[in-house]
Amino acid sequence: MSTVSEVSGLPDVVTDAETLAVPDVAERLSIPKSSVHQLVREGKLLSYRVDGEVVVPADFLDGSEVVRGLPGTIVVMRDGGYDDDDILRWLFTHDDLLPGVPIAMIREGRHRAVKRRAQAMAF
């Protein structure tokens, strides 16, 4: 399981999303940069590389916090056999069975429905 995905394998819907560099994430969360990497290792955030720089989708943060429900969704998907690229892809892709884009639904507070869908997709 990789903790930093390479952007080449991700669809445009992910790579076109607004991102924050690790120092910016650290500043917004008021934590050291090393703690941002720890959050990724623990499955509370996902990151990938753009032009050699590690970035985190801005949609994963809500002000000075990680979006509520995101860490649990990542853990459910990792436990279900998905790698980080697959999780990123799914979070930013419309899912007719939700219906909607999972990360948008998580940001709206509908993370339980997203987690149920993620559990149902586990293989």
C-alpha cells in the first residue's frame, strides 16, 4: 500500500481538483509537516504527487480540520482491499448508487451513507 500516489494513474477528475502542498496542509491544521505524513500513513488523509510535490486534495479539509467522516471512509476502503489510487478515484467520481460524488457527500455530512456504499463495494 502506497502512502503517496503518483498522479499519472489518476483520472482528470482527481488531478483537476484543487490541492494543497504538505506545508499548507500543516499550516491549516496547525500541526508539523511530519504529522501530515503521519495522517496519510494512518489513513486519515490521502496524498499524491504532482510534478514531484506531495499534495492533498483541498476538499479533504474543512477549515482547520480534516473533513468529518473522511478518515473512516478511507479505513473502510483500505480494509476492503482498495489501494489509495482506487480510493482517490472513487471519492471524486460520481456514483449513481449514492447518488453523487462521494467526497461532496462527505463534506455535506452524509458520510454514513458513503461509508455504507464503500462497505458494500469491498472485495
